[in-house]
Amino acid sequence: MALLLCTAVSVCAQTDNPAAPKTATIAALSVTGAKKIPADQIIAASKLKAGDTVGAEQIQAAADLLSNLGLFSAVNYRFSTKGEALTIEFQVQEAPTVPISFDNFPWFTDEELAAAIRQEVGLFNGETPEGGALLDDISGILDQLLSTRKITGQVEHQLVAQPVNDGMMMQFRVTGPMLKIASLDYGDSLAAGSERLKDRGPDLKGQPYSRFAIEVFEHEQIRPLYAAGGYLRAQIGPPQPRVTEKTDEAGASEIQVVIPITPGPVYTWNGAQWQDNLALPTSELDAAIGFKAGDIADSMKIEAAWARIEAEYKAHGYLDAKLDSQPRFDEAAHQVSYRVHVIEGSQYRMGDMVVTGLSLDAEKLLRRSWSIAPGQVFDDSYFEMVLKVLAKPSPQIFGELPVHYTECGHWLRPDTDRHTVDVLLDFK
């Protein structure tokens, strides 16, 4: 029996058994290390199957094929032979993947596009690698799908930031067809009657059709309208496009876009329960929120309240302070309360001030105006106020001394061991 371990980027050239046959018939294939992708799909993608007669070159080619897809950061394989029976094990490490987005395919639903890809690419699960041959395969499948509708265009892909959430996504879009948004309709009366949304309509109407642009509009314009009204569980989108007749412009098509909205109930405020707040008392935190029981739970104001409280902690030297707020809904009473875990971190004190780019006289005046002495609790709100004053040469700090600069670079350099923070100012 011969047992070998190889990688997809190097060819095995030796064996412990010189008499091992150059080819053998595959008796079994297996996969280890896969967590998100089923083993049978990986085996199918390798183009090997039980009963094939292969040698080391064919096995290496199968491993290379898997590696080139981009779905795996590493592909190794082991094989053993017993007589002419061959057993192969692929050892894979899955690479990071990102969600897929179809930006301007108004002729198809997301489900139709995903089904077409899944039919040809068994490894597709709604996400793609950031690079690799699989992306070109998907583009080719979408090109073919467009041709079934006699749509002339070319599919491209690029890695972009998600319009709402953190992280990246792989955006596929078609170039060629001229698609313009002709109308924008909402699935709820609150949005339909909003003067603000009517004023912002030109952000989309008359513009090229783009799922990305619509989702940004939903997040920046529609979501705040419902959040401010206490509709904390409003469901907005995804957009529903419909291709209408051709416009007078040659080759252009108009798209009617409907944004479905399910507002849900209006929630009222029912308090916050604080955890691990040692530096600031509960009464002060409640006062900072500014809500009374029964008030409309305006989530825009709630988010602003969390930001104010974090800023208040930073004003007391807790530069790493964060709030972890978790809503708790009472569906029967349509109330919401929040369990807020305060992560205060360490309290920082003033360390050194490092100034570059000013004359000695100007630096002396700046240091004289700075009011936090070394060793005192660092006040981040004071630091932010000073930065606003320093945005341009100010008589408030420099008096009548001629000072010229166009930019004040600024950094805080915390020392986590000594719990001090240095202020760095660079004038250019």
C-alpha cells in the first residue's frame, strides 16, 4: 500500500512504495476540513468520481481545480492504493466568503438568479469568495441567463462595501442596457405621504437603476422616518423592480420600483436596566436618555442617547467605554425596554503633549492654553472642543502671533499599561 500527502500547488514526486502502480481505479473519495460546503459538492467540483482510472497527475489536477475556485485557502490530498484500488481524501481549509448582490438585474428575482447559479455550480450557497475562478463562472452563467431574454450586456463583478451593514459583498452588475428609474412607490401610507421622501425622490427617479443605490436610500431616508415614529420592527424592502416599455431614448428601458414596507406596531418606552455601570450612577444615565415611560420609542433619539452616554464616559477619562444595548419587546403592550451592559474599561489620565509643525513661540501659547495637566483625568470632550478651535489659526489660542497652517492632524496615543494618554498634534 502507498500513502501520500500532497498540496494543490506542488506535485508529489515520490512514494514510499516504488512498486505502486502509476494508475489505479478510484474506490472511494472523501473530504475533511469542510464546514460550510457539503463534501459531496466538493467531490463533484473536483471532477473525480468512483470508478475513474487516474494517476498522480489527474489527482493533482483535481486538487488544483478546487484550489483555483477561490473557496479554499488550502487544498491538500492524501491517497492510498491497495492493488489497483485507490482511496483519495481531500483536506481543505475554507477561505472567507462574502454575500452576493445582484445590482441591476430587474428582469429576474434574486431567487431566479441564485437558482440558475446553483444549477450550474453545486458549491454555491449564496456567498462567494473574494477572488478565484468561481466568480468568472458565475459571471458566465449570468451572461447566459441574460441571453435567454435577448438582453445584450456584459456581467462584471467587484468587491464593494455593503450599503447598510458592516463588511463587504460581491456585487454583480450588467453593463450595456440603459436602465432608468421612472417611478418610486411605497407599500405604506406613512412613506407615501412623507414630504421629506417626496423631496428626496430625485435621488433615485431618473437615475440609473441600481439595487445598491435603492438600499442606501432605504437606510438613509426611509428607515429614519419609521424609526422616529417608534416603528422599531418595520420591515423595509427589498425593492421590487418592474421593467416597463422602452423610453424615447434609444436602447433605454424604464424601471418602476416598489419598496414594500410592513411598519408593524408603534412601541413606547419602558425604561432601561443598567449593568456594570460603576463610574456613573444609574440616575445620571437615566437622565441622559431623556425618555419617560410611555413616550414613543424614537430609536433615532435612543441611538443618540447611547452615543451621548459613551461621550460622557469619555469625558471622565473612560476612552474605551462602550454600551451593549439589547432591546426587550413586550408584544402584548407594544412596549420596549433595554438591557444595557456598560463596558467602562480603564480610566485614562493625561500623559504628554507632542506638538510638531509650529514655531516655538506658537507651541508655548498652545501649551499655555491647554488646561489638562499631566496626571489629571483626561477629558475627551475638552480635547474635541480644542480641535474645533484649532481647525484654523485662532486668536483665542495664539493671540496676535502670526501663525499659518491649513491642517491640524491629531491623534490620541493611549498607554494601556500606565493608563495614560498622549495628545499628538501635527500642524501642516
